[in-house]
Amino acid sequence: MEAYDFKGKTVIPFATSGGSSIKKACEDLKAAYPDVNWKEGKLLNRVSKQEIETWVKVSGKTAFGDASEIDAESVSRHFFV
């Protein structure tokens, strides 16, 4: 977060490990970076490639209206190396 200027940008946080909710982390991020347009985050533990691709598409449409430019398959590749 420190390396880029996210002011006015929409960010959808997610976590891929851990056994608890990401609620506290999201609250901390919102407090530390109030100029970011935060959307609801999600914990993505033990999910399939298809579930990640679906979440990316749905989250993108919710946050940005038209998610046609979001390549959900390439995003999910980062989880399944």
C-alpha cells in the first residue's frame, strides 16, 4: 500500500490464508487509508480455481459495473501455481 497511490481507487481486499476472519485487517486498512474506496473483502481459504474466478467476476461487477476487462482466469492463476 505504501508503494502506490491508491487515493480515490477502488480496492477489494482478500486473504488466502489464516483461520479467522479478515474483518479486523479490513478495518485497519480502512483506518490507515481513508482516501481509498474500500469494498467488502473476503477470506479465500481452501477454494477451487472456479470459486476464485467466480468471486473475481462477481466482485468486479459489483465494484466496477462492467467487469468485462477483468481476466478472472489470470487472477486465479496466482493462487494455483
